[in-house]
Amino acid sequence: MAKVEIYTRQTCGFCVRAKMLLQQKQVEFSEISIDEFPEKRAEMIERSQGRMTVPQIFINDKPIGGCDDLFALHYDGSLDALLNK
């Protein structure tokens, strides 16, 4: 199974939607709350090649993007392939 990481904020609706999709797919993921660990924000920005919004999602250390990007991968059928690597 793929290594999935998601940077979030507690009050972010897009973060909730992204996590719900991953949970529906029964994907284990590591959540990194930039509310709890503000120093992780700089790490998120660097890893995501300058993206500053949450969520930022990584599959096998590859930046996927945010919630809309995750759902786009889901709808076009390519998310399952990424998750099963």
C-alpha cells in the first residue's frame, strides 16, 4: 500500500473532504496538522513546490495537490493506481 501524508488545518472543510475520501477508500494516512505543529507549514510549502493552501496531499512522497486534485484523480480513475503502488 502507498505511503499517504496529508497536511491539514482543524477548521478546513477541504481537509475534511479529502480525509473522508481516503477513509472511504480504506487508505491509511499520516495527518500533519499545521495548527498543532506550525513549524511543519514551511516543510509543507517546500515539499509541495510552493503551494501554501491546505490540504496538501502526498502519495509516496509525490505532491498530489489539494482536495480538488485528489478528487480529480479519483474521478478519472487514476487514484487507485497511485494508492496500490
